[in-house]
Amino acid sequence: MKIAELELLAVLSKLPDDAALSTEEAAVLLRVSPSTLSKMRMPGHPVQGPVFIQGGSKGASGSNQRVTYLVGDI
């Protein structure tokens, strides 16, 4: 793990349970790659990841939607 990731991990671990994290931030907290976390969101993946919130601008669908994770769900 890189020093910057360790520093980010220290900050993220102090956030309240209702704080929203990006895929990249959640991946650091879970110590997996963002790509792995994205794959874990796919239906039928053998290992399901944490609960996530998906949303975006009106009319957005698929990869255009922003994904966030709540610290309490991780």
C-alpha cells in the first residue's frame, strides 16, 4: 500500500457512518482495487460487495450514474 493510500485510509476510518464515499475511496477502505469493487456490484458475481447507492442526473443510466457507498455499510 502506498503512503498516500495509508494517509487516506486514516482519514476515511474517522468519518461518520453516514458519510458518502466514492468507489475509489471505498476501495481504499476495503483494501481492494476500484475495479474489483466495481465487479462486485455486478449481479451474479460470486462475491457481493457492500451496499451501494447509484444515482445520477435525470435520464442517466448504466455507467453514467454515480455510485457511492456509506461508511456504515462498509
